[in-house]
Amino acid sequence: MIKTILQMTWGNPIFMIVVITAIWFIPGIVIRRLVEKQLIKKKKLDQEKRIASLYPKNEK
């Protein structure tokens, strides 16, 4: 029974297309989100540095 189900699943071209597509795109989506978070964090830090240079703190 299990062997028959596996043969039907792996032999199904539509299922294989879905599996291969998922394996291809999911890592790209994950990496893109991580890079976006890093980019947003870097932009925020750069903005803070630029604002700090416009308004220096008085060291007394």
C-alpha cells in the first residue's frame, strides 16, 4: 500500500513540478527577507549617524 502511494506520488509530474519549484524558490525567499532586514537596519543606522552629525552633542 505504501509503495503504491509513493509510486503514484513520485510518478505524478504535477507533484514533481510543485516540489522542484518549492525547493527552488523557498531558499531565495528566505534569503531575500534576511537581506531586506539587514538593509533596513543599515539604512536606519546611516540615518541616525547623519542626524547626529547635524546636531552634535556638547561635551562639557
